[in-house]
Amino acid sequence: MTTTEPQIEIEVRLDADGGARMRRDVRAGLATDPKELAPKYFYDERGSQLFERITELPEYYPTRAERAILDERSPEIVAAAGAPRTLVELGSGSAAKTRHLLDAMRDAGCLRTYVPVDISEEITHETAESLVREYPDLAVRGLVCDFEHDLERIPDGGDGRLVAFLGGTIGNLYPEARHEFLCRIAGLLGPEDRLLLGTDLVKDPARLEAAYDDSLGVTAEFNKNVLRVLNRELGADFDLDAFEHVARYDAEEARMDIRLRSLADQTISLEALEISIAFAAGEEMRTEISSKFTRERLEHVYADAGLEMSGWFTDPAGDYALSLARAPRSAR
């Protein structure tokens, strides 16, 4: 436990050997058909910078749409959530978007505690120190961890929590993993707690594909960055120019399917794994999925995980939604 000042407590629960987990993940992914890499490995420093550029592209609407909802409707969201005293944010980063929620909670007179949950200790400390200056009465109880594995370490607010999982990240999980994740969230929610979930909505496939394959090629560069990460971390010898970015909408699964396609027959060596992997010309390796939802579909997803929808908020164009969920009344 690291404490920087009385209002701030940061608990660090990082895997002692994150490299070992990466090696396990990559080895398993390269053995599947099709080959697959976990999207979390996009996000080294360069990958994070590229993603920030993506969010500003004209084709990429989700970030702007989510920000618009938070900007316009945070007071409604806070009221519908029962004026919670604690805001928990999964994947908090710099907390740029959630300041709208913090402002709304402060203005409603209910803000007491902010719990940022993030993989970066440095960013979590910086964010905590910034927020206690902006909100003098705020207590920050940060948790540095891989929240996919450490959800149960989130502190119990005791008097009503709003657990925010924004950015549409839930869409990156396959249905089984998404179900497991939401079941674990359901197990954490007390009677006064709510989940606030960001989801991208089903729309014209051409718009979806443009959002993931922009005209400037920034998304393609972001996609290929995962190969750069493997070259650096695992001693791989991927030639980035020997792969091309592929983004297509799978209407049957209602999700974007992001891949890298090999442009030639080639064999890749991964020194840290002591393996070589062959790619045929035209072979594709999946690097990300991004599921899209309708309100009805999301209600079923919640119900299957033991949750019920209690609020629905969209941007004016209906491109994106923030929804509130709670444990069913019959379960409380």
C-alpha cells in the first residue's frame, strides 16, 4: 500500500511477472485457428498515443458520442443511479471523461470517494493528485491491477457505488468472457450500487468499417503496433510491412472483426517463446473484436449475468449508449 497524502491511498496489486502472462497469452493465441493476439497488447506508450489520435479522427465517432452523453446527461445518470457517494472507474487512465460524473456527484452533494482502477501506477498517482486538487473534499482510493483478474479487490463503498466501465471496452470480450465478467460485476454490486456501462450500437456497416479503417491509416498503424510490441518484448522478427490491416463487420455476430493479413508466405521467430510460426500468404490473424449492441440485446446480456437494466442514455444521433444496471429487485 502506497500513500502519498492523507486523501490518497493507492494499493498496488500487479503481477510480479507480467512478462510471463504475456508469453502464455501469445503462445496460446498463436496456436488457435485463426491465430489471435489479445488487444491489450496494443497499448504500450506508442500504442496509447496512436489510440488518442484515433479518437480525434472524423470517422471514429464512439469517443465523441460517449463524451457528449457524459457532458449533457451526467446529472441525470447520477440521479438515476441513486446519488452514489463513490465512483469506481475500471480502466480509469487520466479520468478525463469521468470528470463530468464527478462534477455531477459534487453538485448533487453526494461525492465522497473516487476509486480509479488501472494497470498504470504512474498514471493512477498523477490522476489522484490532480483530482484532490480539483475536488478538495474528495478521497481517492486507487487500485493498480489488471482488473480482468482482480475485480474482487475493488473496495466496498458501503453507501452506494457507481461502477463505471466506459469506452465500449466490454465489446472487446467474446460472449463467454463478457458473461463471466458481468457475472463477477453482479457479484460485487450491493443493493445501492449501480454499473454504468459504455456500449457502441449497431448501425450501418459502412460507418462501422470506416471507424476502424480510417482514410489516414492511423488505425492500421495502431493495429500493426502489436507486432512491434511482440518484436520488442518477445524477441520476435515480424516485418510490419509484410502484413496489412483488415477491418470488416460481421453482421451475424454483430461485431467488428479486426485482423492482420500476411502478404506473403513467411515464418516468424519468437525468441522468448522458442518457437517459429508459419503464415501463409493471405492468412489472417485476429487482433481485436468490437461487439455492437441494441438495447434489447444488452438487456438480454444483463439478464443472463444476473443484472437488470435501470437506465439508458444515448447521444442525439443514437450512435452510442451508456446504460445503468443493478442487481434485480427480487435478489435484494
